[in-house]
Amino acid sequence: MPETIDWDATAAAFDDQPDHGLRDPEVRAAWAGRLADWLPTRPGRVLDLGCGTGSLSLLAAERGHRVTGVDSAPAMLEHAHRKLAGRDAEFLLGDAARPPVRQGAYDVVLVRHVLWTLPEPEAVLRRWLGLLAPAAGRLVLVEGVWGELSPVGIPADRVTRALRPLVADLRHEPLSRDARLWGGPVADERYAVVATLSPQAP
């Protein structure tokens, strides 16, 4: 379990990181392209857990999805509200591990760089799967292991091992070599896992 981070205190500068704010057109296009692959082609209900300042929420909304974002930091949500003003989106204050939303209500649960911060990640993954619509739900996780001397994060094999018995289809996608996503080359482990409850999910 990593040290507790004051996310409210980091909100003002959070978008300065290339992969957080997506201000660089190339970085933004790279993430938009990944979401085009990961999200269903038909507009649906996307739950963005630990949504931060709403950068991925905005990309999902631009693809026609109805977005609900959840974050525990009010300052982050203020940024997200501004970013998605006028979009089909709502933002809720809450814990990503136990979000204040209905079970079985979402076509996609989207989570980036959140699972590694939570205790008992296997139990959290099971709860997140319960938020998905049973017939066609899809869990999209972006995670990694950062740092060389004192690495933090959650390795892909731990995530896939926990999810494989619970879902119909599982895809692991390494992301470290795509420098466009991060605003430059990275040497650590970064990846996406896309898990679907039904192999026929669109």
C-alpha cells in the first residue's frame, strides 16, 4: 500500500503532466486512439473511477458516451466539471474502491492509475465487475509499475491472474513502448487490461 497522497493538493498542477492534462495534441490523439479501441463503438454508459480532472472522461464523452466520474478529491472534480461543461456527464464525490453508484448499471468501468493505490486490489476488482451490465460489460484498466529504486504500482500478471477466472474475455496490452501516450519515452511497466463479461460485447 503506497503512502496516502493528498490529491486535493495536487489538483492545481495535475494536468501539467503530459498524460494527465492531454494538452499536447499528439498525446491527446494517442489516448483518443486507445479509447477508440477499448470502448464500445456504440454510445453507452461509462463510469470513470478516480477520474481526476476528467481528461479521459472528456475523450469518452466526445465519442458519444454518457459519463459518470467519481473521485475522492473535490478539487479534482472542480476541474472535471469545467472540462466537461455542457457534455452528457456527471461527477460524484466518492471512493473509487466503493463508488456511490448502482450495481450493474454501466457498459464500461474505466480506471486509470487508481488500482495500485487501493488496499486489497483483488477484492476491488470483483466489486468493479459488479458495477457492469451483465450481458456486455467491459472493464478497462490502465496501470503500471513506476520507479526503479523503490518501484510502486501493480504488475500486469497480478491483475490478469485475478480477473481471468471472473470474465469471459481478457486482453493485456503493453503500453510502455508507445511514447506518444506519455509525452516521451518511458522505461517502466505500463499496460492496459480490457476484460469483458461477454465475448460478444460490441
